[in-house]
Amino acid sequence: MSTNGDSYTRHGRDNEDTSAHKACYVFAQETVNRTAERPTKRRKILKTAVEGGILDKSRPFTFPLLLEREEDLACAQLRHQTFQKLWAQQGSKIEEILKSVNAQTLSKIAGFVTGASLKEYDDRIPTGLIVAGPSIASHGLLFEQIGSHMRTEADIIYVTLIAAESSNLKTVLKKLIRSATNQHTDEDEDDRTHGSQGARTLLNYDLQILRDHVLAQGTRKMVIAFQDSEAFDSNLLADLIIILRSWLDRIPFVLLFGIATSVDIFHDKLPRPAIRCMRGSKFDVERAEESFEHVFSKTTSNPQSTIHFGPVICRLLLERQKDHVQSIQAFTSALKYAYMSLFYANPLSIFLVEELRFNQLQRVHFEAVRNLPSFRKFVKHELDQGNTDVVRSLLEDDENLYVTVIENLARCRDATLRMLEAVDVFATARSHHPAKTTVSQSELYLKAVRGELRGSSLVRDLLLSVKKLPSDALLDLLNTLTSKHYSPSQVRNQLLEIKGSLTTLIESSKSQDAPLRSEYDVRHETLRTTVVAQKVELSKQKSTLSQHDSAYSELVHEVHDIFETCFSTCLIDPHDLFLHEIIYYDLKSPHRDVFMPKPRYAIERALSAPHDYLGCNCCGASSEGLSATQPPTAILYQLYLESGALINVFDLWSAFCAVVGSEDSEDDDENKTMALFFRALAELKFMGLIKYSKKKIDHLAKLAWKGL
């Protein structure tokens, strides 16, 4: 090809019939070096001083300096390291719990999949109906566990289908083939050819592709899981089942359906031709509420935890879990944020460091301890007792205060440990009485940290029911309680002695068919009728107890006294503990702002008071409420609040120009002001605050009012 434009043009005319549609472009190399004209790029240099408020990338990430930036960097790093260590422990516990959840159900499903055969199921598709409960948020975790369990087998292919990605039959088949064969293709390409079988070309939704892949890989089972089966269109699901049934002699399909309601409702949804193609087995899954209670008891109400949560944050977590039906992963994220908030914003969380030394602390930490409400309450109590020397030493001697804080934190942990163990005893005893309404462990923990459980009607009702327990139920209760290792060994030793006496008493009374009953049992009460002056009087009378029943009644009295003493001494109000602010986290503001945000309120506040967000002096409100230094959108929004339902655009422009512009402004300045006005107007329209009115062409309609 010649670089001469004329010669190429003549060549094009000679071949006009064959190459008229072709074109050629010649780009000559420029002699000017553009790289020399480009200005040198300036490299951003970060400040290395931490006091400047800028992060130094050469240093490891840490929490900000607190106590008006008087805290040392080493203390901030220590808080960050302690948070990472404690959360790593909690995270490992949660992972173990999630692995153990539905472990029995997963093994049953795996056995069903591996044991399914055509002969056993009469040439129908083996189908597993997994009743996972109404909590849709927990279905994802369940099917992830099923998939990870199935993928451990080399000869099983596992594919999950979701209703949101299954608009029609062709899309479902393409998704199925692509996931099974591990292909990554463009979603926008339709009917793309995948390969050929001899002279026949296969489309990307032809199940022959899957058949070839199954033969090549030696696959024994092709498992298809419908995670939200009830969200699929019934006709689409029926057509897919019929197609899969027609390929069953060539591809060993096994279907798994996640059901949120019941098997009967799912059965009524499908047409009969599709039902005839399947033969299923039902699998019940542990309820999401039970899994949540298990996670809550192991993380939040665990006596071995270093950090405990107060009633406010606990109620917020439980209400969010109950009202929004969040998954366990969402609860874990909220829990981690609470841990982070404690160490991020509380400088006294440094006292939670294991083996903390006095020289690792600063004087500002001890001053912060002296300002705690529980410390002031403790000092006031000591002054009332006349211990002025103790108070003076705590106020003036930092080393003595350090020893006092460490000792009282240990006492605070011990008191919390006894309280949580008393809650566990209460829950265990209540679970052995079938007539009682169930109260979850989380609700009991919430009542305990509020200080409402001691002396409550729940405790009185439980103590009364313990007196009426038969011997077999009481023995089961004692077996359960003595199998656990509680910190007050004296209580456990007493229960062990009573258990031995009760076992001996039951063996000596084996001649009786019925279990032993105490004197408080209703079977030992009789009604006596007396007629006096033509009036009938009813009175209760105790029947004569046998020797074994009398001995059993004495044992029941001992158990009752042990429980009563345990509940009265161990169920305390955590707010009465000295230095409870260090180990109890009970701030709802950061958690509520993050997990339950109010975007409209935040936008309205930002536009009404931009100084609170920008942090500059120029945007502070002037005496008239408006200032030209404020952002144009904020100025226009405040003028917007003063208008009615219909806003005249010219009046709005005049008011805006009076605030932003000046009387002797030139045309160029007015154009800039108008550009700012229209940009601010467009931003208000983008946020949904205004729209163009159809009634008047030069007016805007107001769509939102502040505070509503």
C-alpha cells in the first residue's frame, strides 16, 4: 500500500465496484514530543505526624487518640490489638456454631443424595424437600452448607438456582449448564453456540452439553438446589421438572427444594404432571430462632466473655433480629460493630488488656476513671462510712487506684459470672416443667441485666413449681444441673448430695408404680364439704403422706431453698457494680445510626446546618440565618422551606440572587450566580424535593416538608 494519498485514491477509483466500501486512514508521526509539554505529576506527600490527624501509611492501622488527643499512640494500638484478639475468639466460636448448625440434617441430605437410584425411585427424579422455615435470611447459609458438604465428593456436581436469576426456561437452562460446567460467558449473549456433536451444532441451553460434561467427568450425581423454590413461577418450575425428567436416563439428576411454608402448600402449587415426575423425601431443619438463641447464648450471655452488653444495646439487637428477621451473619456483623465501638471510643477499654501493667497507663486514664459515675458513687459510700483515708488515696495516688481498679474488675467479672450461671439454672429448671410457657435465653438475659429478674413473678412461679415436681422430673433436673460446671462449687456439691439421696429413695420405693410426690402436689389435697346452717362450705385438707413421700418432701424443700438462695444472691443489677462501665457496653447511638440509619433526617440536617458537617467557620449561620458562604444547595433549600406548595421560579431566583450575588454585580458574575442556581435546583430535583408543576409552567411543586 502506498502512503501517497493520491495514488491510493486512483487505486480506489479503479476498483470502485469491489472496494468502494473500504477506507484507509494514514496517520503521520508528529515531530512534537507531547510528553515534554505535559506538566510533571506532583506526588502527594502525607504528613507523618499523628497529631496532624492524617494517617501515615508506613505505620500500622490503629484507633484514633482519645482523651482530647492526650492518649499515647501505644495505648491506641493496644486497644486495637485487644479488639482484634477478643473478636478473633468470638469469631471462631461463631464459626464453630454455624458449622454445627443443621449438622445432622446435612448428613441425612448427603446420605439421600448418594443413595438415590433410578430403580429405587421408579424412574422418577429423586427429590429432597427441605423445610427450612419462614426465615428467608437463613436459607442462604443452609444451602451454602449443603453445597460445601456436597462439593467434598469428587463425583457430585452441585448447582444452586435462585428465582431472581430465572426469568424464563431458556435462562434457567443456560444458568444450569454454565454453573455445572464452570463456564464464564457473557449474560447478554443469547443462543450462543457451545460446541458441536458431529455435524450438529449445540446451543448453550441444550442439555446435551451437560450430558457430555457428565460423561467426561464421570459424575455420579447432578444435584440441583432451588434455594427459594416458592418464589419460582409454577409453570416455569413445572416445565423445567418435566424436561429434567426426560433426561433422567442420561443425566443422574437429584433435586433439592427449599420450602419456607409447608410441603402441602408446595404440593398444591405444582401441577400434577410435574408432581408425577418426582418422588421425594422430607427433611426438617432447625429453626432459625433456635440457631439465633444458640449463637446469642455462646457470644453475648456467655459467662466466659470478657465484654458484656447492657440492656439498651441488647434490646436493640433483639428487636432488630425479631422485627426484620435478620440472618445470623447480620447479627454477627452487629456484634462485631459493638465490639469495635467499645474499643474505638472508650479509652478505659485499655483495662481489658490481659496482664496490663501500671507503666502502660497514663495519668489521663486514671482521671477518666475518677469521673465515672460508679466511682463517684463508690466514693460517696466510703465517705458515708467514714473511710476518708481510702478516698484520699484513690483521688491522689494513681498506683493505688490502679490496684483498686484491677481488683474490682475481677470482682465485677465474678459477679457477672454468678449472675449468668443463675440465669442458666433458672432456664434449665424452667425447661423441665412442661406446663410453663417458654421464655427464651435472650429474654432472660435481658431481664437479668436490667435487674428485673430477681424477685420477679417468673422466679416466684418457678420456685412454686419446683415444690410440685414428681420424683422422676426432679431427678432429671438434678442430672442436668450436676452435669454442668458452675463456679460456685458449693451449690453443685449440695445438689449432688440431694441427687444421691433421691436416687436411693427412688430405688427403695420401686414397689410403687407411680413416682413420688411432695406434700404440695395437688394429688395430696382433698376437698372437704361441710353444711352449717343450710350453707355449704368447702375446705382443703392435706391427706396423710406415706413414709417415702414425706422423705421426698424434705428433699424438695432442700432443693427449693438452694434455688431461692442462688436467685436472691446471684441475680443482681449490673449497674450497682463498681466500674461496670468498663466491661459493660450499653451505647445505642452508634449502633442505631449505622444499622438503622435515617437518610432523610441526615439530608435535611445537612442542608439546614451545613456547618455541622463541613466544620468550617465561613458556613456558620449569620444573624439573618443565611450566608453567601454556605453551599448554594443549602441556601436554596432554606429558601425552599419558606415557600408554599407551589414555588415561583423567578421569586426563588430573586431571593437566591439577593443572598449570593451583589447589587452592583456584572453580567459575568450574574451568569455564574445563575449557573449555581440551576445546579442547586437540579440537585433538589434529584433528591426528590421538587418537581415541575403541570398547573403553572413557571412554578415548581413542593414534594417534601421538613420533619414529616
